[in-house]
Amino acid sequence: MKKDIKFHPATGVKMAIAKEEVNGQAEWSVYIINLNMIELKNILITSKGYGAVNGEQKKTSILRHMIEELGPQSIAKIEPIDPKLFKLNNEFWVSYYILDQIFDKKFVFVEGSIDQEHMQHIPELGLEGVLHS
């Protein structure tokens, strides 16, 4: 049972939502960044959006992604994201193993946090975006 599993705090892992220009169009994507000096294994990421738009509650489908291995100090593109979803809270729950230890962390990009005011250069990606650690 989940209550019997000892989860350790996740460190050295960040999430980013970043924009790149492709054929003159802005394309937004979600990335996981491993800053650790050791690989992550069996990474499970669930993503969902939720919140109110014009007073009406909205929620997206829950998406699940599995990455078998993410090397030390490397990145992986998780999924594209539609800018219309920036009006919602966008939650990414990440679980992974380092050696035989399981780690778990929830990243929430709150509504309105993906805007020009919060954009920064993300060196690991070489792109502009919003970083969450």
C-alpha cells in the first residue's frame, strides 16, 4: 500500500514549460530536468489541468508518461502544452527511482504563472520559459 512506501524528498529535479520557435510559430512544451549526478529510473509523470475559467470549473484529462531512464544532468521533453491551458493550474506529479530509493514530487504551475513576467532563460534547454523546482 502507498502508506507503507517511504518516499524521499525529490532534489535536483526541475520542471519547465518553455517556448521555442518552429517555422515562425511559437510551440510550448513541458520538460523534466535532471540536475543530479546520477541517473533517474522508471520515471512516472502524471499531468492534469484544473481551475475556473470565467467562473466555470474546468479540468483536463489526466495524461501519464513513463520514461525508463534519464541520465545525469540531462533533460527530456514530456509533452506539448496548449497556451490556452495557462489559464488553469497545471500539475505534474513526478515519481522516480535513484538506485533502490523512490522519490516523489508534485510541481504545480498555478494559473497565470506562465506569462512574459515570469519568463527567464533556462540554460539547460537553451530556451525561454518558466522554471519550477
